[in-house]
Amino acid sequence: MTFRRYLSIKDGDMPEKFIVMRHDVDKKPGNSLKTAEIEHSKGVKATYFFRMRPCSYDEDIVRKMQSLGHEIGYHYEDLVLANGDKAKAIGHFAESLQTMRAIADVKTICMHGSPLSGIDSKDLWSDYDYKDYGIVGDTFFDADYKTLFYITDTGRMWNGHEVSRRDNVPEQMEWVGKGYAYHSTADIIEALDNGSFPHRAMITTHPQRWTDNGFAWLKELVLQNAKNVVKRAMNKRR
């Protein structure tokens, strides 16, 4: 289901088994469109969070995804773009929403981690309330991760806690402590096949990482491994 659909269901009406399928479109939106088309062919509806940057936001792709039944959300990084100026950031947030809403029904948001910045864009909400802007939920603040297992391909692995700067939730390590830890996609498939995967989960992917082109796959492998070294060092200094 989409994140917006998850938010609309009352606790007592939650299905026994479901996955909130989320994709962060950091760059290469064409990869995300291909993913959206594959999901549509399988009857899957997902949420795609777009940054308001040229490397991510493509109006034609946004329209196509929405026509396939997927949800479009805003992958905000306004406080980083405003260099910590909250008044400037909230203005940029409102303008970005207006631009996106001209072509898509945007009701949910998700922070872009901006791993190389010392600024956390979630801090914007210590002074403002996103619900004042017609937003029904933020993936970090409005999901119950005690009952919803969270897993992401950040770091080009499914257990990249050490190299994740901000793409994590406080309850994540509690799940890992219970034995719900997966490294490769094959590990997840095996867990799904044998019934040991959590019955309720949010899976987050960054479609830029996923490709069937050998050269592009190798390039992503090399570059991400290099970035992981830097992010691991930055995490240790926090």
C-alpha cells in the first residue's frame, strides 16, 4: 500500500499482513519511472517522494506515475537548502508544495537526509507544523515503527545502519535485536518464502541504485562503497 493509505487506516482495521512500499527519488527519475511501471504491471501501488531539484523532479514522470495509481510525495530538504534559516526554509517548503500540487495530489512528506550536511531538515518542525500546509503525514513522525518494521537500501545494503546518516528510525535497532536483520535482497526473499519476514513493514528503496545495466551496476557499487567509508567515519564523529 501507499504511505497515505497506511495513514488513513484506523488501528483496529489494519490488515494482518501488508507492506508500505516507499521510494525516494534522489536522482535518476527515469529509474523510478521504470520501477513504477513494473509495480503497476504487478498490481502494486507505491509512494514516490520527489526532491525539488533538477536531478529528481521531472513533471512528465510525476504525471505518468500518478496516472499509474502511485502516490506522489515531497522529499523535502528545505532547511539544508536555506542553510539553517527556518523562515526562509518554510517559505521554500510552501513554494515547493505549490509547484508539485499543480500537477499531483501531494499530501505526505519525507525528509531527504542530505548526509554531507550538518543540518537536519526535520528540525524545521520544531518551529512550524507541516499539517498547517495540508500535509497528512511525515514518514518519520507519523508511522508506528514499533509495529511497522522499517528497512531501507541506504548504503546499497539492507542493514546499512553504520553508514546511514539520517535514513533510520529510533525503533530500528529494536527489530534488529529481535533477529530481523537482512543484508542482501536474497535474504529478504528467503525470509518471505519461509514466512519469517515481519508481517507489517515499510520497505524503502532508492531506484537510482537499481539497474539491469552491468556498467551502471558496477559504477553504483564502486561509488557507494566509497561513500560508505566517508559516512561511516562521519557517524563515528557524531
